[in-house]
Amino acid sequence: MDLFEQTQKLKPLTQTNTLKQADLVEETKSPSEDRMSLLSDGIFAIAVTLLVLDIKIPLDDTHASTPQAHAAFIQALTGDFLSDTLFYIITFAVLASYWLSHRRLTNVIQRVDKTFLWLNLVFLAFVAFVPIATNVSKYSQFPEAVIVYTVVLAGCGYSALLLWIYALGNNRLVSVDIDKKSVRYRLVGTALTPTSMLLSLLLLFIPNFTPSHVFFSWFLLPFISLFWNLFWARRDKSESEEELAG
């Protein structure tokens, strides 16, 4: 068997789904794409750092060793510090999911244009505003604060979704041989988190509902994502079996 025939047999093995490869393969990018990725990573890093720096224990006298000071410390530790840490964990988890989605997209695209760069800046504007929204969330006893915090995080998600739609639409910035089914999977998966967040605001219409309890519903987000992944895997398997049977 000559070299040409061996190469032809190896081609099907290398023509795997580009979207799935994006999680594993780092491709060589142009300088403009590298600069965009560096800027995006830097904005995410600053936003997460500001979230951490905002966690404090509000005590006037940090050197007193009286029982009253110790009681005040325990109260602050189990009060503001605990709630701030909880908001940090929630916000960090959401930002991490958006960063991973953005990383997958930058690995999939093969080129960038002016419109994509502007859309990316809109996305980063939402990300940079997240620490401010987290400060507002400290007043989560008021529904307006919950709405502001939720809308900003959802805005991050929808602006990320807009990036995917623009890049994948008509194969504008990606390879023409991308699997269409995987495209739908990515788009729906990206939309799940922000949509679930906005739907959680409907809880505010429940009479005598505590506004801050909206955030407890967000702990369902990983399970929603897991359910979607399982549903898609089963559907993909079913369609593959039908294609083989046909």
C-alpha cells in the first residue's frame, strides 16, 4: 500500500467534529485573535479578582479581645462574610461557565472581523460590570437589587450567545464542514444559563416571597445543564442509529 492510500484511509479519523475538538486542541491563531483572547482573559481575571477583594469582615476594632468583640466577630463571620462568600461562589461559577464557552468559541473560529470584535467588547462590558452588580446584590432584600444582579449576569450569557450566533451563522467565521447538530447543541447550551436566570425572577411575583431566595433556585443550573447534556447525547445516539439503519 503506497503513501497516498494510507493518507486517504487516515482522513476519516482526522475529520472529526471541529466544535468537539475545540475543547482539546489549541490552534494557531492570527495576532488579532491572540490579542482578543488576551484582552478577554484579562477582563475575566480582573472581574474575578475584584469579587474576591470585596469580601470583608466589617469590624471596627480588630485588635480587641473582649467577649463583646468576639461575639461581634462571630456575628460578622456568619452574617455579611458568609453571604458575600456565597455570592462570590455563585458569581464565580457563572463567570467560569461563560469563560469556558468563550474559550471554546475562540478555538473554533478561524478568523475575526470588525463586527465580531465589537460584539466581543459588548460581552466584556457585561463581564467587567459584574463586580458592581455583585455590590448591588448585597441589598438583595429588595427585589430591584435582585433584578439588577440577575439581568447583568444574564446579559453576559446572551452577549456570549450572540457571539456564537454571529460566528456560526452561515459559517461566517468558522469552517464550512462544522457539524450542524453540534452547532445547535452549543447554541442551546449557551442559552440555558441566562434564560434560567431570567425565569427565576418570576419567583418575585409570589406573594410574601423573600427576594434573596431567588438565588437558591440557581443551584439547579448544574442539574439543568446535566439534563440537557444527557438529553442531547441520547438524541444524538438515536439519530445516529437511525442513519445507520437507513
